[in-house]
Amino acid sequence: MQIYEAISVGLYLLLMIGIGVYSYKKSTSNSEEFLIGGRKMGAAVTALSAGAADMSGWLLMGVPGAMYLSGISSSWIAIGLTTGAFLNYIIVAPRLRIYTEVAQNAITLPVFFENRFKNKNHLLKVTSSIFILVFFTLYTSAGMVSGGKLFESAFGIDYTVGLLLTSLVVVLYTFLGGFLAVSLTDFVQGTIMVLALVIVPIVAISQIGSIGETFSLIKTKDPKYLDLFRGTTTISIVSLLAWGLGYCGQPHILVRFMAIDKPKDLVKARRIGITWMIFTVAGALAIGLIGIAYLQKFDIDTMMKFDGSKTEAETIFIYFSRILFHPLIAGFLLTAILAAVMSTISSQLLVTSSSLTEDIYKAFLNKNATPKQLLLTSRLSVLLVAVVAVLLSLNPKDSILNLVGNAWAGFGSAFGPLILLSLLWKKTTWQGGLAGMLVGGITVLAWVYIQHPFKDWYEMIPGFILSLLTNLVVSTLTYKPDEVIESEFEEVNKIMQE
């Protein structure tokens, strides 16, 4: 690692720890503050925190790499995700914020499910908690692996050292400041990401000469790079767009909506969040596309190397950062990748620890736990989950990483339909929710790991559809009027109309 890059990365890591210390002093009186910030988050912090928690290292490496190799046909997934995020803000966010408070101030999704349906046998809460614990522990592990590999590939540091450094900093600020620290660091990380993804393509185009010359060079290499349908089929386009369905079932994103100060602030949060997403995703796509032209004009040898390897193509952002900028600025730009990785890890780590604390410890082990006991348990849960995730990351197995790669579809299929129906249809029952959750999760796993002739379809599609249909059918068969449930549902509708 060059000295200037080391300085930039070091300053960034110190800033993250500093935010953790600040948050420790501001938000550590009880588990509600630690796990959900006391529902005091502002619109800007909510928006950038949700965005940064969503977008991991794939945004700065995977997306530009795919764009470089395939051209603009790689943008279908970006269209699906942006549309899904927008609809999530419109349909889910305000109702979830209101309903979680109306439903006995639920601060985790499993508790919300139990309170929403008055499920006294705890099956809904336990099942959803197990989903969160298993998938997010593995998800967190995958993020730590990304951090280790980033230090190894970008800075020449040993994988294990990079893994431990990434994990140590994330765990430290999450352990100290909880949700407030995670949200504030996400805000800073989101800002770094958008600046990097706007600056790099602008400077790259200026070096080439103009936008016109950029597109001319791309056409010279292969006009099909500018074909939106290059190498696509109806199935592949629908599957990529279907990624957007996953938003309404992602706990680490939904908890941001639950934590905002006032429901009406979600309108401002939506404007900020979607604008941020458009700039970051468009910037990431542009870097890959511009890379085709830049290397065609200035560095044909590097271009040949990128063309031969998907892994190499994913370093196009690192290449631009180092070749276009002073090493100190390059270091700042490279921290954007680290920021993307760390923001997702910390969010998943906190959601997993909240499930351990609120859904298991408080519900089954110590129902009369004091605020201090819950706060201590929350912090210890962060450490426990982190230790397990690090151990899994030391020698990553393909089977684990493949499972984590499908976690988005798993959460989207298991939780997505349940979230939508619980917020929009008062006749949804806990039996329907439980059946739909199980069918959605099992369908995704079966679709991935059992051989069949329909592998081209993204597993989110059958998982989401079957989960939704199961919930509708079982809820219809098991529905019985409940005055308390219907009263709370109507209260939410009334607040929404005000």
C-alpha cells in the first residue's frame, strides 16, 4: 500500500471509530436506543443509511465490471433495484413506521410480526428470528470476506490481516454506538460512495476528450456494447428486474424506516434516497462503460487483461482511481469500496444482534430483563455474531458463499409477501404468514440446490409468488375477526390519511 493511500484509509478508519465513540455517549441508555436509535433518525441519515446498507462492495466492483464486459445490457438489474427501492419507500416505509409503533412499539421485524397478529404461541417470531440469525450471520461473514479480499487485492495486505482489520473496526463502532453509530457511519459512507462514483466518470471522460468521443471509441470496439438487449432473453430481463421485489423483505433496510423520527419525514427521505441511488448506480454503470473507451485509447495492454477475466474487470474502479488521481485522492476513492463493504456488515450485524436480544433473550430467557441488562445483551450479541462470522470468514467455503449469494432472494421471498400483506390486508393471519414464510424460504433453497430445467429464472420469482399465494390461501381459510387487530389496522389507515 502506498503511503498516501495508507493515510487516507487510516483517517477513514479513525473517523469510523470516532463516530462510534460519539454515539456511545449519545445513545446507550437502553436497548431501544441501541437497536433502533430511539426512533429519532432524521430524513437524510435514514435515506443514506438505507442506501449504504443496501449497496455493498458489488456496487463499486461488480457493477462496473459487468458493464465493462457486457455493455449497457448489464443495466437491467440496476433498473429493477431502483424501481424496487422507490416502490418500497412508497408502499412499505410509511405504513411500517406507523404500524410498528402502533403494534406495541415493536423494534424488530419478528416482534412486529408477533404483535401485529397477536400470535401467542411465538411460532411466527421464532421462525423469522431463525431466518435472520442463520442468513445474516452468513451474510455478515461474506461481507467480512469482501473486506479481507479488498485489502489483499487493492492494498497488497494479507487476506487475514485485512479481514481482521475490517471486522475489528466495524465491530468496535457497532459495539460502542449501536444503531446511531451504524446510521451515522452509513451516512458518511454513503456520502463517500456517491462522491467517488460521480467524480471518477467525470474525470475519465475529461481525459478521453468528450462524451461523443467516448461513445465513438466504444462503437469502434463493438457497437453491441450500446445495445440494451445484447445477450439477453425475456427470462433474463425479467429475472434481473425481479431483484427489485427483494426490497420489501430485507430486515437491514426496513429497520431504517422503523427508526425515522416522524413518518412524514419519509417523503424527504425518499427523495434523498432515490436521488442518491440514481447517482451511485448510474456512476457505477458509467465507470464500466467509460472504461471500455479509456483503455481502447490509452492502455490497450490493460484492456486485453480485463477482457480475459471477470475478476480483473471488477477492478476497473481501482484502476481509474490510481491512474487518474494523486495517490492521496486515490486513497480516498478506494475507501469508498471499504465504506460500501463496512456499511453493509454493520447493518447486518446489528439486525442479527437485535434478533438475539429482543426475539430470543428477552422473549424466552429473561422476560423481566432491565434496560441495562438488555443493553448489555445487545452489545454481547454484537460480539457473538461477529466472532462466528469471522471464524466462517477465515477459510471461506463455496457452499457458504453460494448460500449467502441467495440471501437477498431468501429474505425477499420469506419476508416480502408477509410484510406487504400484513400492512395492506387486514385479513392476513399468523398461520398464513408462517406458511408463506416457510414456503418462500424453502422454495428459494430448493430452486438453487435441486437440479431442474428452469435454472435461468431467478429464484426470487417462484419464491415470492408461491409465498404470496400460500399466505393468501391459508389466511383466507384461517381468518377470524379480531377487534384488537382490526382496530390497530384502522388506526394505521387513519394516520396514513392525515
